[in-house]
Amino acid sequence: MIQFSDSKLKEVEKIIARYPQGKQKSAVIPVLHLAQQEFGGWLDVPVMDYVASLLSITPIEVYEVATFYSMFNLKPVGRYMFEVCQTGPCMISGADNIIDYIGKKLGIKPGETTSDGMFTLKTVECLGACGYAPMMQMGKHYKEHLTPQRVDEIVDECRRNAASNN
Amino acid sequence: MGRKLLLEKAHVENIRHFDVYRREGGYRSVEKALKTMNPDAVTEEVKKSGLRGRGGAGFPAGMKWSFLAKPEGVPRYLVVNADESEPGTFKDRYLMEFLPHILIEGMIVASYALGSNRSYIYIRGEYWWIVDILEQAIEEARNNGFLGKNILGSGFDCDIFVHRGAGAYICGEETALIESLEGKRGNPRIKPPFPAIKGVWDCPTVVNNVETISAVVPIINEGGEEYAKIGVGKSTGTKLISACGNINKPGVYEIDMTISVEEFIYSDEYCGGVANGKRLKACIPGGSSVPILPANLLLKTAKGETRMMNYESLSDGGFATGTMMGSGGFIVLDEDQCVVKHTYTLARFYRHESCGQCSPCREGTGWMEKLLLRLDRGQGKMSDIDLLWDIQRKIEGNTICPLGDAAAWPVAAAIRHFRDEFEWHVLNPEECTRRNYGLAHYADPLEVTVA
Ligand SMILES: Cc1cc2nc3c(=O)[nH]c(=O)nc-3n(C[C@H](O)[C@H](O)[C@H](O)COP(=O)(O)O)c2cc1C
Ligand code: SF4
Ligand code: FES
């Protein structure tokens, strides 16, 4: 059964209150973000249907949105997503090497997830960090000025955090 | 040292917090506007300042405000565009991350001028951590009586909400942004009606960039006329430039638009020169959509004049020999970079970001990406270069929104100025996979044709 906790439902109410009366459809993107975080990092159809029911809109209105925006995952992803920017400014600052390095280190290609479900590697377009390239997004934060050593540290850190959370 | 109006206090410790920001003179413009000026007088000051939109198009902000329809009993909205997704551009992020209160302060004043009681910040979804920073600043402003009901006893009510997007460059286009704020796909609308008449939830709406709204603070504090004295011609005030690529000091700089491009690249106050002692090959000075220029045309106009960092000088020569100020995303390429490959990554970006509504944009961006990849890998034919030229021409001007143009221009400029680099890829299919074309003649002084 897909259901937000009471505290998350309060958060949903607060989100809806940001918009004028009757315009709760505007809350769909923020509520999808919340749902993705709560229900395993991706949006399965029942999750989207649940969001639709919360906002009193039709499921198709939710699917339309979920399929348009690149931050919504429509397939399962690893516990940690490495979203490496590959656009021009990052490319001329060495993004290709970083993407190769991560791929080799984790044994996956862009778009793939490690077999233990820990890491997903994804290439993305400009994240607004061009001056701090090469860079990637990992969850809520950016990891900038990437070097192979820095990547090693980040991977180790993720593994440690995962081990201590289990 | 140029004057700093926005970033002057960026390095004050804890300036992110209300108390420090206030102690440093913050929120004076709200006091001045709400206590001593009526809304139209605020708009008038912004008009006098000559402030041009900092999101890319450079439209005069005061004029935009004066177009806002004011039908009786219908709410009006201010929406700040913090979608910042144009490759090379990261200035709004810097402002919001380090000086969130200047944006909130500017928004209160602008909301007062426009009569917006609920204003929104539409921020790109990836700037996830900045949402917390902004919400904290909003909370602090509310706790100190600068937001909420009857602000400073003026009778004006205002609340600000942050709306986080979810990854889509197109949502930076103002009508797509409005669609997205309504909870839909980011498909741009056909204009007219313009947002000033029919914007979010069918109400009159002003969409302005983060930097534009922040600039309202010094304009109200110092007066529009004083602001207009900074800079030159129609490039008034200061402009944030985010500099990246092969330079010694990438980062965000505030300039007063009276310096030359050469000074901006080579002086230690700004980019600190090209990295690793390399030579300058090319530059895209205003975000990925504006034309790329070879070093020689970048530093001097076709007339042989020094090119300056302002709206007029950057566009001197039109698209034939000039470029644009755009969003201020300044991308520097050194002699080792391949223009074909760089252009390919931009084409890939636009293909990825096209919303798909118009066939010239949807299909054309895909074709351009494929052709550029082929050329970059040494698998292209001479006729591909002409085909590429043809495709970009068929996109430009034939689409609902300017993303189509934005995708066409970088390709057009690359071919216009770097055609021999493209041809070299065709003629040297094997060599071009091992090494780049290099600097060639792109930094050679140009012959000036005297009219
Ligand atoms: C494809 C596209 C993307 C855009 N992205 C942004 C953006 O990220 N931020 C922005 O302020 N303006 C962006 N704009 C310009 C907006 O449509 C609009 O002109 C701007 O927000 C108006 O604010 P200003 O007048 O203060 O610059 C974009 C335009 C297009 C066509
Ligand atoms: S030009 Fe491209 S992005 Fe703009 S509306 Fe048409 S298809 Fe969408
Ligand atoms: S190009 Fe990578 S963050 Fe902008």
C-alpha cells in the first residue's frame, strides 16, 4: 500500500497551500519530488496514481508531467546516482575522462546501475556549475572540481554510509 | 576596480542570514519604497535606470512592468525566473546561494510595484540545496516583518514561495515556465497573449530573471538616474558574468560594462588569462545560444575597434561578425579545443531540451546532433557541412519559441567562422580522431576594411 506518513502528508498540505485555492495541480512537481524520495528513488505507476489522488487530478495528468522532466526516474535506480554533466563547458574541462573513470571503476556504462544496486551512472546536460567543472550531482548536492582521486573518495564515502545505515 | 552593486557584500561572513544582511544595510529599499513611494513611482525609477532584463533577451525591465494589465479584482503575479539552465551560465545560482536576501528584498519591492501579493521563485530542480537557503531567507524576512500581512504598516501584503522544477531547460522560457508552474509539461505557449495580459492561472504576470530583480535593490536605494550613470549607452548598471572554460579563474564577476573583452579575459581581477599559458582560440560570451567568435573577432570588431563587455559592443557587426551579451555565460576555449566537438555537445544539449512541439525544432535538433557527431568522428562528408547549414536555417524563425533559434545560432556561427576546421575533419578523417585542428589562423589580426 502506497501511503505517505502523517508528517509527509502535512508537507503535502503545505505545498498545496503555496498555490491559490483550486490550483492544487500546481503542486504536482513538488509532490512528485517528495514521492520519488519516499518511495525508493523512482516513480512507479501506483506511486503516480497515488499522487494524482492526493491532488484530485487524473492519473494521466501526473504521467504527462513525470515523463517530461528529466529528474523523475521512471525505472529503478541505484542508491546513489552519479549524474555527470557532459555539456560543452564541462567537456572542455575534462568531463569525458571523469565519465570514463567512473564507468571503469564501477564497471558500468552511462545509464546503468551496479549489480549490487548501489550506484547508477548517468550523463546529464549543463547543471549550472560550468565554472567548477568537471562536476556531478549526487542527490541534493553537487560534487565539483572532480578528479579521479575525488571520485575514489566519494565512492568510498557512499559505501561507508551505506554500510553504516544498514 | 569596477563598482559592485550586487556582490559588494558577498564575502561578508554570514551575509546569508537576515541579521547580518540587515546590519549591512539590507532591506532599506523596502523601507524606502513602501514608506515613501507609490507603486507607480517604483516602476518609474526602474524605467529611469535603463535596467535591461538579465535573463538573456535584454528587454527593458521598467517597460515590461508598465505593460502589466491591471483589471479590477484579478490577482497579478511576479514570478522570478531562477531556472538558469543555459550552458555557461551560473550567476543566478551564485546570487541565490550567497546573497539570498538581495533577491528576496528585490522581490518585495517589485511585488509592491506590480501589486503581486503572492510571488514565486521558479528554481531549476537541480538547485535542490538552494531551495533550503531561499526558504530560510523567506522565513527570516517574514519573522522580521518584511513579508506577510501589512508589511511595515503600509497595508501591502506579500508572500513569497519557492517552486522547484524538475530538469528541463525549456522551462526557462517564460511561457513554458508558466505552464510548469501550473503543474504541466513545459510546452511554450503561442504569444500573444503575452504573460503581462494572461500569464499564470490566466492572470497578468511578470516574469523576470533573478539578477534583474536583485538589481532593483540598488536602483531604489540610489535612484534610477544614479544607476543609469554606471555603464555606457543602453548598457546601464552592472552585469554579472559567469566565466568558465579554459581560464585561470573561473567564477562569477560583476562588471560595470565599461571594460574590454580583452581586459575581462586577461586581467587578474577577472578571468586571469587563459589557463596553462595557452592561447585563446574562441569564446562564446553570452551563454551557449549566442554566436561563437574566433579570438580575433572577439577582441576587436570588424571595424577594428576594441570590443567591450556590453550589449552594444558585443553585438556590433550583427551575426556576421558579432555576437551577444545573452545571459552572461562566458565560455572560453583555448587553442587545444575542437570547435566541431564543442558545437556537437551544444547540439546534443538542444536536442535533449527541445520540447518537441514544433517539427523544425524537434527534427532539426536531432539532425544537427547526428551530423555534428559524424563530422567530429571523421565520418562526415563535405556536403554534410552544407546540409548542416541548411538545417539550421530552416529552424530559425520557424518555431513557437526561441529555443529553435537558440539551437540554430551556435551551429550557424561555428560554420560561419570555423568552416575550415569542419573541412579539415572531412579531409583528415583519421587524423582528426587523434588530434585537434588547433589554433590555426583564428587569432591572426584581421584586415580592417575601411569603408
Ligand atoms: C529556451 C529559453 C530558455 C530560457 N532560459 C532562461 C533562464 O534560465 N533564466 C532566465 O531568466 N531567462 C531565461 N529565458 C528568457 C525568458 O524567456 C525571459 O525572457 C526572462 O526570464 C525574462 O526576464 P528578464 O527580462 O528579467 O531577463 C529563456 C528563454 C528561452 C527561449
Ligand atoms: S521551438 Fe522547440 S522548444 Fe520551443 S516550442 Fe518549439 S519544439 Fe518546443
Ligand atoms: S556545462 Fe557542465 S555544469 Fe554547465
